[in-house]
Amino acid sequence: MSNQLTSKTEAIKSMRIALKLVANEQVSFATSSVFKNNNVNASSFAAIKPCSLAEVIGASAIDLEIDVSSLDASLTEAVVSEAVVSKSAVNTALSFNDYFAQAIIHIEQQHTVLLSHPELPYRLLMMPAIVAAKHRCHPHAYLTGLGEADDMPSAINAALVQAKRAHITPTHVDATQLTCYKDKFAQLIMLIGSIATRSVPNTVSNNQSTDAQYWFTEMHQNRVASFNFSEGNKQHSAVFVQGTELAQASSLLDENRLFLPVSAKDLGSMKQQLQTLSTQLAALPEQNEKSGSTAISFMLNQLKQFDQNQPLSAIVMASSVANALSEVDAMLDAINKAEVTAENEVKIQAKNAVNIEHKTPSGSCFYLTSDQVLGQSGLCFVYPGVGTVYPQMFAQLPRYFPALFAQLERDGDVKAMLQADSIYAENAKTSDMSLGELAIAGVGASYILTKVLTEHFGIKPNFAMGYSMGEASMWASLNVWKTPHNMIEATQTNSIFTTDISGRLDCVRQAWQLEHGEDIVWNSFVVRAAPADIENVLADFPRAYLAIIQGDTCVLAGCEESCKTLLKQIGKRGIAANRVTAMHTKPAMLIRDNVQAFYQQPLHEQDVITPFASQIKFISAASQSPISLTSEAIAASIADTFCQPLDFTQLVNNARQLGSSLFVEIGADRQTTTLIDKISRTSEMAQTCQAISVNAKGDDQTALLKCIAQLITHKTPMSLDYLTETLSSLLTTTLAAEKRSNPHTDNMLAPQLEGEQS
């Protein structure tokens, strides 16, 4: 270790060094060979929002600028080049480690230091934490410890001791194989960016591009990383801790994901608006990497001009301007065909109404019916049951809703809430998860999607209901239960979920009066059959149970051999679920009181419940009437639904009788959406009922946008401010990038927001 570093690292024992990423206006991701060669995804760094305060500090208060490129030059030229540009000349450091030392010398004197490289699109602003606090400039990270040793474990331990983090295991970023200072600095920049975006760091030395994963931490613990590198015969480690700055939300929309709303007072006007949209799209320049801002700007204007108060709304979604033109043509064609059909019906049946239900795989949609507007007063949130979660679910959501995930971290244990160790593990299989773990992850998924819709889009349901254990998700998600996070650990350890209706199946063992050592081979089967087909023979099979009725299928559960024999007798095939749970069977009634006691949770105060939840009718499978907002009534409802056979068909029909017409599934995948569609098709009220899912396996972003699009066309009241605000930020970033890649462009940059954007 250099003498400078030996003497100066003592300073950071009592001082945190604040770090802030600042854009290098002379370099873009498109021209940065370092980031291009290492397949670095520029979209994650686009979330590093511009900060005028940081720019001011870097421009006016800087006393020192260290250009790392000079270090690389010294390697090839074998001469001492000038690495420090400041008011007073400072000799260059010939190692990356001394590079830290030079910065610390000046930071100890309350100066700010700007570290840069001419080929990297971001610079690193370093300052004493007290200086950052004085200027109210939120750092992306803090440097809190440096360590040097003959071996890396000792170096890491020394850095952690200095950082007062010796009790934790940090996330390691390995730069030991990097010999070029430029690459080391690029790796350091990417680590600070990962901390800001709360994404797991990716080591560029692997030369692989992987999708960023959310960086889960233990409850109320900041993210800590050790940056490890080698120089000479020594190993070095620098410890970085999460700062107070959070990266801005990435836009759900971009030049490759167009979302164009159209409003009109009547069908004739809608056709005119769509034709105008087609003309405007055709006039846009051909899409390329230098014209992305044009499509974004057009989309932003379309969103701002959209009038939700008009009677009719349509959404055009497409992956490009050319595809958007095709989507508009398809929508116009659908309208024209519907008008022709209506005219023919007038001649034949004396009807006089145009009914249109137009949806495309891209997400474009337009809905018009003479019966009723589904989304204005009939919106029902539907919460799915256990078993809908899947590996890597919601992996994309944190980058679009970073503030939401930050709030969830402040409120409770996000890692436990989503069962991250199971859901996001490599080669994860939900079949390996216990009933309690599946239940927790399911509630967590519903909780997050509820917050996305209600807090970011201002959507408020008129009704809510749950499929099976989805009732618990409903109460946890809709601001009724005060401390739903406290139920996570209890769900993992309570005998209800570990041994009573799962695992050893103690309630089944008691109901069947089995000896302690006797085995139970339990299974459940989904069978396409009418309930009567099964009910007519159930008396002959006392260890088989009709657990669930759901449209044209039923769920048969119990002794596997008994279920198979019953199915053979009625001539039906069953699809084995291979899940051990005795919910909705007669043995579960033995623990009904325990279930009620478990779910009797404290409610929010009235000033929290009244503005939101008190206006919702909560519908249960256990009652024909909405459930009262009391702790006792809620617990009893969940217990009855949990333990008694579930008739989901009856629940859906009851919800429609109470006024529900637009069902939105709030959970992972689309379990209940498919079921409600089937139930609706067998009813005379099929035209006045629609089911939509918020999530689907594979693409969280597209599924959410498709849901929002359909809600808009069904006239559900909502706010689109989130889309316009994030799209405005993307436009600013895109214009800046285009200007850097083409200095002669005439594009005018959108004005930056003044002040710190936290």
C-alpha cells in the first residue's frame, strides 16, 4: 500500500465518503467502447437521473479532477504522465490503489473530487458525506472502508472492519482479473449504478450480459458490496454502502413499445381520430437509433392530449411505428365490420346497436357495447389462490417502480414477502416450495400489484373477492389489515400450514382415525365434469372430497387411490396437481377455529380505511352479502372459505349479482381470469362481464400495459401521470444521448429538473 493511502485511510474511519454518478456529456453509451465491449445494458444506467445540484458541485466546488485514462497511458508509455488536474499540480499515482489515495487526501480537506475517463459515459463525484448533506445532494453510495493484504479474504475483512460491517457478508464484485485501469474504473462505475438501481452487480470480466436481478437484502439492511482488485503482489478491497439516492423509474414505454390512446365522442368521431392518427404516424421518420426521440415525443403528446372523459376510448399498442400503422388499420377494419353487422341486424331483427370487442396480440384494444360501461362502477379486484407464483416472477417490476420497492423495504421484509430465496434462485422450482411458502409469495405478489394499480395509476376497485386463500391476499393488500407483514413468519411456522392441512396432514389423520405410523398418499385432480357427476358417487368414497367447483371443471382431492377409482367409475380423466393440501375438504373443518384465530388481525384505523377500503364491497365465498369491516367478521369469513368446499362459480355469479362486471386478477399469472371467462361464457350475462389479468409469465411489462389499456377502453377511472412523467424523463435522456452521438443535431434538449430528484 502506498504511504499516502496508509496515512489517509484512517480518515474514513470517522468519515463516510459520498459518491454520486454524474453524466459525462461528451460520451454516450453508443460510443463507449468499454461498455459496448462488455455488453452493458444502457437502459439500467438511463435510470440514473440528472441532478443539477451534483452538476453545480462538480462544476463550481471542485478542486481536483483525476483522469484515470492517464494511468493507462503510463502503462504503455512507461513514463509518468500528469494524472491530476487541479489548482495545484499533483504528481500522478501509478496504481488504481494510489488513485483512491489521491482522492482521499483532498476529501479529507473537505474538497470534492471528480473521477473520470474519456471513454466512459459517467464520472464519479466524491465528497465528504457532510458536504453532500450540506448541499442536500443525495449520494448513490458511500465509500466506508479500504483494505489491503496478501490474500483477498484478509483484505475484505480489513475493509469491513474499517467500515464497521464485519458482521455481514457483502456482495462481492471481482475485478481481480482486470489489469487495465479503464476497465477497473468502468467496473466501479457499474457497481455504483447497481447500488442506485438496487440490482445485483454484474462483473464485466465475465463478458456476459444478464438481465438485472433485484438486489434483495435482509430486513432493514442496506446493500453492501466489496470491490475487490489486485495490484502488484497485494490484494485490495473497497467497501461501498447503499446511499440515500434511488434511481428514477424506467419508463414502461419507449420507441419500441408504443402506447397510443385515442378518445372520441361517438363511433364516427373515433374513426376520424384513428384515421388522423394513421396519417400522423405515416409522417414520422423511419425508425432508427437516432430517431427514437421522435417516436417518444409523439407518444408523449398523444398521452397528454388524451381525454378520458370522452365516451369512447381506444388504445393502439405496437413495437414500432410501422406496426402501429397496421394496428390502426386492423382497428378501423373491425369497426367497419361491426357497423355492417349492425346494419344487417337492423334489417333482420330490428336491432340498432354496434357491439365491438377488439383485442390484438400486441395489446391494441377497443370495446363498445350497448349494454353498459363495465369499468365505471363494476370494477372487481380478484385475488388468486395458492400455487400461482412462478420462478422469476415480477423480475422486471423493480426498475419500473423503484419507489414502491423502496417503500416496501421500509415497511417490512420484501425478501421474505416474495420468498426470494426460492422464487429467484437459479433453476428455481415452485414445486419444491411448501404450502406456507407458496401462500406467502402469493400474498406478496398480490400486495405489490395492488400497490402498482392503486398508487401509481390511481385505480380504485368497487368490489374485491378472493379465490380460496386469495381472500387473505385481499385483506392484506387493500389497506384493511394494519400489519400484514407480521404474518409472514407466522405463516412459515404455524401448524395450520406446516402439519395440519399440509405435510403430515394431521387433520386428515384425525378425521380418518389413522394410527401415527400409517401413511397418507394424498393428491388432488382437476377433472372436466359437472359437480353432480362426482356428488352422485361420493358416498361410496369416504376418503375423496369434491373440494372446488370452478366453471366446467372441478377439483377432486383426498386419498389418491380413492380419487382414481372414483374417476374411473364416472368415466372421467383427472389431471394430478401433485400438491399436498387438505383445504376445502371435510377434515379441514377440524381446525376451523384455529384458522379463524390465526387470521383475526388488527385493522387499520378508520382514517386509513375510510378513504379507500370502506368504499369497496368485499365479497366472500362464505357469504352472499359483502363482509363487514371488523376483525371478527373478516377472520370468520376466511376460516369458512378456507375449510369448506369452494364453489367459485357461485362466487363469481354472486359478485355479478352484486354489481361486479369487470374482473381484474391481482396476482401472479392468470389463474382466475381463465376460470371467470369460462364461467361467463356459460351464462346469459356473458356480454356484461369481462376478465383481465395484470400479470402473465414471461413479460411483466407487456402484461401490465395490456391490462391498463383494457381498463382504459372500459372507462375505468385512473391517472396516466405515471406514464407521462416517466416517458418525459426518457425523452430527456434520449435527446441527450442523440445529441452526444451526433453533435451537429438540431434537437433541443428538454429542460432538466432543478434540484435533487429523490
